[in-house]
Amino acid sequence: GENVEQHPSTLSVQEGDSAVIKCTYSDSASNYFPWYKQELGKRPQLIIDIRSNVGEKKDQRIAVTLNKTAKHFSLHITETQPEDSAVYFCAASRAPYQFYFGTGTSLTVIP
Amino acid sequence: DTEVTQTPKHLVMGMTNKKSLKCEQHMGHRAMYWYKQKAKKPPELMFVYSYEKLSINESVPSRFSPECPNSSLLNLHLHALQPEDSALYLCASSQDRAGTLHAEAFFGQGTRLTVV
């Protein structure tokens, strides 16, 4: 099965700075890579996703990059705000419905 | 309506009890999922239903029994659970569009289960 590693496990940044979270995956057949944000006590919510035929995708302050050759993808958050504080999970999927999550990154944005 | 609704929000049960978790969505999604999430851990896939048929069972113990009565409902029947089964149980759904392999999974708020 797919093995998704995520780093760092915790990340603290000053408000306004950028945050980068990195994931690697093992299955070269994986072709869909969503990122989920989970606030304390709440449900995971999709914030951005990327498919394997695209190298980069951006949505306002959030961007994701994908390197298929190296089998890694990254989440970039610019101009961080306190409300960005949450746990972020990457995931990889090679087949419909089978999402394998990374171990999570707890992001704290310090005002 | 982009909601996945789970009931109950909290559940405490003894190891000899039988209980059920319920999940409902009215987005017309044809794939529904059960995930288990322990504290500070990622969600772990348990079951996937596609068009009301069980398509994935990730080697889950038989004390967890899923059921999909119709395209909007998903149940998880619990029997003879162990304290280590205490966790947040998340339901999710996604659209199975023809020609699209993947679609966003919408999660419910979860049921926080405690087994005593």
C-alpha cells in the first residue's frame, strides 16, 4: 500500500511569515494529492488539491507543488495569519476512494 | 447543502454494548467512507462504500460492521468493542463522477467514541 511521510510534525511561525510542509509518497502510481486542514475538535476540510498532470497549483495564499520524479509534494502558505493555526494533513491516492494520509503537521502562527 | 451529518456527536459504551453510528449526506455522492482517528494521528481508512456496495474493507475487526441502507445513509454497527477502540470516527463522502477518478472527500464532524 501507499506510505505517506510528512514533515515537520510541528511548525511555529510568526504572523506574516511563510510556512512550508513537505510530504513524500512511495507509490509511483498515486495521482491525486489533497491537503486537509483540521482545527481542534473539528472535521478535516480540503484546502487545496493537485493532480499528477499538474506541477503547481495556487489559491490565494496557499500553493501546492508536486515533483512526480522525486515523489514529493509540498504545501506553501504565505502571509500566515493566526487562523491558519491547525493540523494539516497531506494525502495521496492512486485509486478512487483510497486516500492515505500523512502523519500531520501542527502549525502554530504566533501573533 | 455541503454537509455530512453524523450522529451521535459523543458516545460512551461498555464493552458488552451494541451501538450504531449514523452518517447522512444529501449531496448525491455515491462514495461514502468510515475513518477512525486517534488523538494527534491522521485519519485511518476503515471502509468504503461505492454505489451502496462495500468496495474496500481495510482489514477491520468484525466487531465493526458497516451498513449502507441507501445512497444517503451509512451506518457503523459496534459490538463487543475494546477500550483501544476509543477514537473519533469520521464519515466522509465524495462524488463518483464518470471520467473522474478522484473527487474531494467531505468529512462529517465525527462521533467521539469512548469504550469503558
